[in-house]
Amino acid sequence: MQFIDALKPNSIIGDMIRKFDRQTDIVLTRQQVRDFDSWAINTAGVLGAILMENAGRGCAQIVIDELKKRKASKVCVFCGTGNNGGDGFVIARHLVNCGFDVIIVVCGSSSKIKADTLVNYKIASNMKIAIKELQPCSGDIGKSTAAIAGDCDLIVDAIFGTGLVGPLAGGFDKLIDAINSLKKPIIAVDIPSGLDCDIGEPLETAVKATATVTFAAAKKGFENQRSIEYTGDVYIASIGIEPKEIR
């Protein structure tokens, strides 16, 4: 697979986030996402931390727009321990910098956080952003989720990214159902957690987002009309380098 003209311009530098156009935008499969990330880091030389920063900052802008529209201020960011969670830590930092009330929920053990995600976790911790740890497989996850996020105005879903393949395990299905049951507006990071990247169907269950901010390109599963039930409006945020054509 080859990525052609990966430095495609967005017409203006401010046009870094756009609405997904099913007629004209390219889509990537799970494997193509992996290949593009590898190309961007290993061939183009863009550091993974820069890609994560750009992704999180772009998503934060949509979150801020949604908060302003709702005249809201309190956000709960659910973060997994992988790269999707790393985007969430970046988002939380930018929201705090803009004056919003933010709590981070690490879904799983923070001891599993590594690499660029760990860098951004430590920054959030050093900034004294409120961080709680939630083990999806222990206790009454519905009650725990409501206790932490029940009074928030908006939820950011940064638990799982495009690499997730089913079935959901370790209580994450119950966690996702608990988040949905809060009936809060949700912004999904890259893809709603639990939604299959390639087919656009839930892996048992999936986050039902108000909007999804996906990175570099839309995902193959978004072509499935049923996926709209989970993604809501889809926005594509630039990560500083974009695939124009794939062959």
C-alpha cells in the first residue's frame, strides 16, 4: 500500500476540521489506519506525540463548540489505557486551559499506560486535573459510573479506538452501557467505543455519540448507514498530515 500526496492542503490553515462528506471523502479500513500511522511516523518522520497532540487539540475544538452551544461547563473524559486514551488526556488538558471543569476517568489500570499516552497522562496529572480510576470488571459499574459522571454536562469517549476487535471483554460492555444510560451528550474520539471500524456495527454494544471527531480520514464503517445511530455527526480533524489517495 502506498500513500500519495500525503501532505494534501486543506485550502486554508484554519480549515483543520470538516464535516464528513460521504460523497467525496476517502475512507480507511482498520489496516489502512495502521499503515497510515506507520507511514506518518516511520517514513514522513512525524513523531507519534505530535500526531496525538494534533488529534486531541482538534477534537477539543468540537467539544468546546458543543459546550458553548449548550452553555455548559463540566466534562467527564473517559480514557482507555491505549492511544485513544492518550488523545483523551490531550483533550482534557486543552479543556482545562480554556476554563472548563474537567474530570478524567481512566478505564482500567493506569499502570498499563505507556509511551505517548503515558506522557500525556503525566502532564494531566502534573496539571492537577482530577483523575479517577475505574475498573470496569469490579463492583456495580453502573452505580460507579453514575457517581462519577452523573452531574457532568458532556462526556468525551476516548476508551477504544479503531484497533478494537470484538467481543468486548473485562466488563467494558457494561461500562459502555452505563455511559449510554446517563443520557448525556457524548463526543466520541476517532470512533465510538465498541463500534467496529470496518463494518460500522457494534461489537455487542457501542457508545451512542452525539458527534464523532475522527482523525485524518473517515473510517470504512462510517459508510454503513446504521453507524450514524452511534457516531452522530462525523467530523474529520487534521493530524498535520493527511492521506489524499491510497493505492
